[in-house]
Amino acid sequence: MDEAGFITALRHLATAREARGLADDCAVSGKMVVTHDMMVAGVHFREDADPADVAWKLIAANLSDLAAKGAQPKGVLLGYMLGGAAWDDRFVAGLRDALQGMNVALWGGDTVRGSTHGQRSFGLTAIGEAVHLPVPSRSGARPGDTLWVTGEIGAAMLGFEGNSAASIARFNRPVPRTTEGLALAPLVTAMMDVSDGLLLDAQRMAEASGVCIAIDSPAVPMPAAMPPDRRGDAMRWGDDYELLLTLPAGISPPVEATRIGTVEARGAAPLLVDGAIPDNGKALGYQH
């Protein structure tokens, strides 16, 4: 069973209103917003990664989900697999940097010791408080809305490939768009973070909203170092942790963002790129 099939099976169990039909990145109860993300060695970070960077990225990925709900981070619960004194010390150092740098508190969690030869994994639950009701979701985009993205797409891909010190930093230590999410929450019709690839996440938003999202690929902002022939790869790669959002026509975002498309009535496909359905033979983004 793949990720999509497993989530479909879980939807029969997650019937509470707070679960949002498992069609969002967070559970929402009133103003309380809760999310949980995991990271696995060799999948979300290199086997030789600095444990301090792993700790940072674990917190950043979860706080990025809160940012997409316009939620102020309050606390995190850590699920940690011990890895030896040196590894653990570096992880704690990175955890300290992340907690201070992202202004969130460690509330608790659980620690276990796994197999010496097993693949290591870590989990984190983040709790935040929304600044606006209703809390933004993936499912509110409507025909006529405009599509926007914060920051740049593809810096993490270049960083993974060792392109430059700046891009490597973007891959190892992304910064969640918390401030932007708080400012955007009262205005957006839909919002989510870009973690698995711009195209895949845009399609997820379109499917949740029952619309078609049309992306103008030349408008997608990318680092100056991006080779022209890699733009398609960058839109599929992921790990950007930017915010993808829709706004009613005539409304401009109060933060730095780039318009990259429009929302249309649902037609033959949920996603169009430069007026065409993306190649079905090529993955839109990262899926487990």
C-alpha cells in the first residue's frame, strides 16, 4: 500500500471534524492547530548529515505546516531514537538553536533506543494557536482566485546537489514562513506549505478544493543559479517550505509573494502547467 492508499484507508477512522477528512496538513480544534511530521535517515536527510541540522529541519518542517494555517507556534513534543553520545549531543545543540530561533517551546515527548543497524527515524508534534477563524485550509480555493507563492522554488534542490553555500543552508536549515502565514491567514481562500513539490502540492490543493489550478511556469520564482533546463525538476523536487496560497481576485498579499497562476473551474484535470496537463509519466513530486 502506498501513502495515498494508506491515507484513504485511514479516512474511514478519522471521522472527527478536527481531522478535516485527512485532506489537510493539520488537525484543527477551535483555535488550536496540531500537526505531526516524521523524518527518516536516507529519505529526508543524508546519512552523513549533521545531527544539529536534522533537529532544526524536524522542527522547521512542522512549524511550516502551522504557518500555512496562520498559527503561532506554542510547543512541540519530540519522538527521539537515541544514536550514540556524539550524535545525541549534536542533535540537542541543533534542537536548542531551532527552539530559540523559531520561538517555540519544548513541551515533552518520548525517547527510545532502536537497533544499532536499523534505519533511524524521528517524529515531532507541533501545537499552535490560530490568529484567525476560520483557520485556512487546502480546500477553499475558488474559480477566479489568483495563485501565489512566497520565496523561491528550487533552492533546496540546488542545496542537496551542493550548488552553493547559500542553497546548502536552505536545504539543511529551512525557515518556516510563520510571519507570512500569520499576515495572510485573514485574506486567503486556501493555503498550504510546499514540502513535496510545487506541482504535487498544487494538485493536492486543487483536488481538495474541487477546482483546477493553472500554473504559469515562467512566473515561478527560482534562484538566479537555477539552470533553465532544471526548472521543471525544481517544481517537482520539494523541501522548499514556502507557502502556496490563493486570494480573491483584486486582493494583493501583504507580504512578499509572487503570482504564479490562477484558479479555474474543474475541467479534465486538477492541474495545468502552461495550459497543458503535466506528463503523466513523470512524478509531480515526492510521494512515499
